[in-house]
Amino acid sequence: MPRPSLFRLLAPFLLALPALAQEPGERLPPITLERLTQSQARSFDEFTGRVVLLEFFAHWCQPCALSVKHLNELEASFGARGFSVVGVTMDKAADAEPWIAKTKAGYAYGYDAGGKLHEHFDIQKTGIPFSVLVDPFGTILWSGHPMSLKDGQIERALEGVFATPIWGWPAAARALAQPLARGDLGAARTLADTLGAEADFARARLDERVAAMGA
């Protein structure tokens, strides 16, 4: 009687494994972070056009505290060029805020209150600290321990960032962010043409996106 292949023996277990949502090349899901703090951005959408390092942390995680100095240095080195560290936690504010003050974390952070982002990246299995590097328009480039992220990876990702962060845009032009993130240049151009006094600003952002796409 022939022996079953190893694949046939393991197939039920392999099929049961969740897909790795943090694989490079995949896109971020829609993100809602409550109470963004230490940032001029009023929502996560306003980080569109910047390279973002999502950093999952919790107040009880000692390795997370040890990563803060490195993350502060990355923010200081690359922040003016279009890079942002964004901390993500399921902590209550009463726990997170003293931790932020004690560790002197100087970057933005917000609350994943419903845990959807933690669930998407299967943080219960990957553990923390865990970071995800995202290009200016939502494509995942890298994931892993924050201390293993190389400066060169950030340097390469910075190509195509917006010259001006969305939180510094005229209010009327901010609706342009989503079609630009999707690469829907037609919709972005149509919208830009309706903006009156802000049309020239919007078209300049459109030109930036075209250049980033190599179009």
C-alpha cells in the first residue's frame, strides 16, 4: 500500500493557517485610529503621501520600551523628508499616556480600540514589538521587529512622498487624498478642476503622484 505524501498529511493543517496579512506588496486595510496624539494629523488618512512605520506597542511590553529610542531616532532622521512613526495600541489612555511620558516616545500614536488592526496583522501570534513599513500610498513594504529595520529601507520608500503633508493642505484640497492614494488619476484631476482657488495646489499634488507612479 503506497504511503501518503507529506503534503497530503500536512494539507489540513496548512490550509487552516491564516494568511499572512503583513506580506510585502499587500495593501493596508482601512484604518481607524482613535485619539491620534502627538501629531498634526486628525485621522490616519492624513498620513497618505507619507511613508509610515506602524509600531504596535503596549505599556506592559518591556521590549517595546527598549525600541523607543531607536524609533525616536528614525523620526528625527527622516521625519522632515516625509516619514512618520505611528504607534498603535489597544491600551487604555490611562495606561498608554504614562508609558509614553516615561519612555519619552516622541512620535504619533493612536488607539486601536476595537482591535481590528491588531487582528489583521495577527498580533496575538506575531507578538510585540512589531512594526509595518508602508509606502506613501498604502502598500506594505516590510514587517518585523522595529530594531531590525534598516535606514536604507526607509530611504528607498521615501521616493514619491508628498512635499506637503495632508494636514498642511488647504481644507478644500484634502478630498484629493483618497483618489490619489488609489492611483485614480482621472478622478483626482476632475476633482482638482472643481477647486477654484485651490486648483493649482491640487494639480501640483496630482503631478507629484503622477511622477511617483512613473506615469
